[in-house]
Amino acid sequence: MSAERRRMSVTLRGVSVVIEGPPEAIARLEVLFGLAAEGPAGEARAHLELVRAEPRLALPRRAVADQVVQRGVVYNLDGTTWVRHHGWAVTEYDFAAERGRITGLEIDDLVELAYLAALSRLGALLERAGYVRIHAAAFRRGERGALFLAPSGGGKSSLVHRLLRADDVHVLGDDVALLDRRGRLHPFPTSVGVRDPDAAEGLGAVHPFPRRFHGLKWVVDSRALADRFADAPARLERVYLGRWVSAPPSRARAASMRERLGAVSRELVVGAGLPQVVELVIPRGARDAPTQLPSLLRRLGAAAQVLASARALTLEVHDPAALGALVMEDLGHD
């Protein structure tokens, strides 16, 4: 391997995505993937190459765009998908071969796009192996597993920060967890997001993660928190639904079926908030919709498991500290 190139593997449940690129980019990706970038590699199912160069859209012939998404313009030709990221990068990916290349001049862009692409392909490959991702904070106390479902900005990271400081609770995922066919929760131990460096006090070193469209994010490498992350699955027994209220008191109450269906559908079946195939879940728009049916059926099956096996509580929260207290109180009950 050239001194100017490095390679890493992101591995979960025996499935690996291999990323090769400039050392600076790989070092930053190792921080973002944390514990998922550590340990023995599994079967390499997907490969990503990062190239620091002028991004050029090199299609073999003229093509008409299939989609325009936030991150770029999408073209599909001869089994390969290209995304021209508005002049600052180009992604090309062969989904049949599970091989792709991301080209750009800025390390920040290479890191962000590689992070999203690797998460996306890892999620798709894990689905084929029987695991479904859910956009939620996940944790366990003893044998009891729990999920906290809330939209982005709804308090998932704040809750995880509280739980990381609790001696008898272990985190399975800061923002994403895995569910298997039996309704068990599995770890998804990537980096822990924080709103600012001060929020990470006592957790470890803080690293910046610049993003094109969503601003600067700060993360704590989960490798520094290895003893606070669970390394084994847990039986799902609790689902907490976050709801912010304008005035106290903060309280927990039984969730209605409508609330349960809405939250589980949004965060699991639709997968809101999850990186989805580099924003190319349906590369050619509605024409590709039928190809998503197997994924939809797997997600519906996982949603049915969640709704059937776990007690659901709605947490009406007035401040972040109250959120942690409500969860800790409920987890302490037999």
C-alpha cells in the first residue's frame, strides 16, 4: 500500500465495507465509525475508493439526468449511477458489483460523502442478512433493551450522554440501532454526536465533523467509550417516544396506538433520518419503486415485532435533564 493511501473496514454483524483513500480522510473516518472500525473485518461486501482530485463527470456518453436531489444531480447509465455534487465532488457507484468511487478536492467532502455512502451500503447489506436499521437511540439495562424514538434534534444524543454516565446502563447506538427477525436489538457503535465540545465533558476527546448542508457537528470516538457500549444483543422491552411540551411537568404515560404506529413507521419503515443509498434509494425515481419491495417487507416485519413485543411510553419532556430522569426511573422498575 502506498504511503499516500490507507485502507479501513467498517464491520457490523460480520458484514464489512472497505474504504481506501488519503490517510487524512481515513483517519477521520475511523473516528466517525468508532468501534465499528475496530476489530476483525468480516466478509467484504462493498468497496469505496476516495480520490482527491478535480471532480469530473466522465460518463461514456451523453445522458439525461434521472433525479435532482439535495446533494447533486443523478445519472444512470450502463448499470452505474453517477452523482454530480454541484461541482464540488462526483460519486459513481456500481450497485451490482458493490464498488464505488468518490472524487473531490476537499478532504471534508470526501469524508462526509464516504461516511454517508458506507453507512448506506452497510445498512442495505445488513438488511439482506436479516437486520434492519432504526433511527433511534438504543440502550440496555441487564437483559432489558430499549429504544428512544424522536425526530432529529428531539433529544436522542442528550439522552445517550446521560446514559453513558450511568454505571448499570450500556448504550447500543447513539442514533441508529439494528433489529433482527426475533425483535432483538443489536449494537451499532459509531461515534457519539454532541452539540458542542462542552457537552462532551467526561466522555472523551471531541472531534469536528464539518458537513456541507447541515453545519458543523462534534463527535466523540466510541472507541474511547468501549466499556460503556454493549457488545451483545438485548431483548427489546421498552419503546420510548419523545414529545416536547412547552411547560412542566415532564411525565411518562402509556403511548396510544396511533402514536406508536406513527413513530415506528417514520423511524423504521420509512427510515427517516437514515442515510439511504447515498440519497439514491430509488436512483431512477418511480421506475425503481418495485425494487424496494423486499426492503419494505423486511421493515414492516421488524415494525410488527416492535409493536408486538415492547411496552411503549410517551415521554412528555420539558427539559433534557427530565428526559434522562424519566428513562432511568422506568428502567429501574421490574
